[in-house]
Amino acid sequence: MNYYSPAEAAEAFRITAVNKSKLPFLHFAIAAILGGAFIALGGLLTVMVAGGMPEPGSVNPGIVKFVAGALFPVGLIMVSVTGADLFTSDCAGLTFPLLKKELSAGKVAKILLLSYLFNFAGTQFIAFVLSANVGLFDKEP
């Protein structure tokens, strides 16, 4: 058998969340900053490619939405492949150990707050590095 049952998948998700709660602070911070950076790169790729399609978009607006929908997951793929941390996955994953009383509400709240703040820091770093004074968002990029 090469697949998990729903119960096994939930258990694996719970174990991952518990292990994430035990990470050293610096490791967690770097993973969360990278998670935000990867999502920002996926979003920036989407904006640049889909936004650079005015001609096809005027003829067929659906193609622009399709391309945008196809490119944004690149950021999610980078997060998944590298094991970076995202606030949204923490919201889902930490629910299981919280309900099983393996993690306290305070510990979960702390992880969520730090994840959110470090994800934000990662997105802002990418926004600054890739858009400050490089003309990336000029009318004719």
C-alpha cells in the first residue's frame, strides 16, 4: 500500500506539527522567513508574467487568470520542497495537537504569531530586494 488512510494522514500531520513546535528558535525563524520569501517570489512571478500579458489579456482575459493560477503555486512548491514554514499550514497543522492537548493554547498562539511575523519579514525582504530601484514595476519592465 503506497498511500495513507485519512486517519494516518491526520496522524502524520499531527506529528509534523508537534516536531515543528520543538524546533530551536533560530531554525524556526529562518524556516518562516524563507516561507514568506518563497511565497513572495511566487506572487511576484505571477504579477510579472500575468501583468506582462496585456495583448493576450485583451483578447482572452481567461488566459491571464489561467497563467496567474498556474504560476503562483511555484511559491508553494518551493515551500513544500524545502520544508519552509508557512503561517497557513501552521493554522491547520497545530489544530490536531492542540485538540489532543499535546500543545497548550499559549504555545500554539506563540508559534502562530512568530510564524506570521517571520513570514511577513520574508515577504518584505523579497519586495525590497527585487523592486527597490531596479525598475521592475516600471510601465515597460
